[in-house]
Amino acid sequence: MQKDPDEYALSISSVMMKLIYKIKKAYSWAKRRIKHKVGHLKPSYILDILGKHGLALVVIIVGWEIAEDLLFPIMFVWLGNNVHPAFYAGAPASIILCFHWLAIPVLWGFWMKITGQKKSIDHSEHEDCC
């Protein structure tokens, strides 16, 4: 009787090593994402943006981060309770995913249109985003 090579190809130790590697990789990814999110709320970053673009952009950035990290998860949990349980999947996704690369320029453009100013954001300074 021959053994199927695919059935016995991996030993328990090699499976465990792969599992540990994947867990470490997921941990480092989560750590980088949290560091990236918190980096937008550092006083040095906020003061740098304040000096370059003014208080309006600082308020937009901080307000968006609060909405993205607090209000959206609460909204998805509420929708999961009251509309459909599938919305529960949006709560962790809204914490993990980063949409300020899209939302900040849109909100900044909306603010510039309302106030009638012509100031623009230099996107080459923020290439490390997401």
C-alpha cells in the first residue's frame, strides 16, 4: 500500500512553523497599521500641518481620524443590531482600513470651495500615506 505524497508531505512541526510565521506576520502588519493611524495624531505631525496649511486642515484631519476610528465602528455595530448582522463586519474593517488618502483631499477641496481660497495641498510631501 502506497502513501499519497500530498497526504503526508507536511509534518506537524513544519505546519506549526508556518502557523507561527503567519501569526508573526499578521502581528507586525497590525502593529504597523496602528502606528500609522496614531501617527496622524502626534503633536509634531499636527503642528507641522498647522504651520504649512493652517487650522482648517488640522481640524479636517483630526476630525476625519475621529470619525474613521470611533464613529464608523459605532455606526456599523448599530446597523448590525438594527438592520442586518452582516454590518458587524464593517466595524473592524473601518478600524483597519485607511481612507484618509481619499477623504482628506475631498473635504479640503470642499472647504476651499466654501471659503473661496485657492490654497492647495502638496501631495509629494505625503507620499508615505497608506
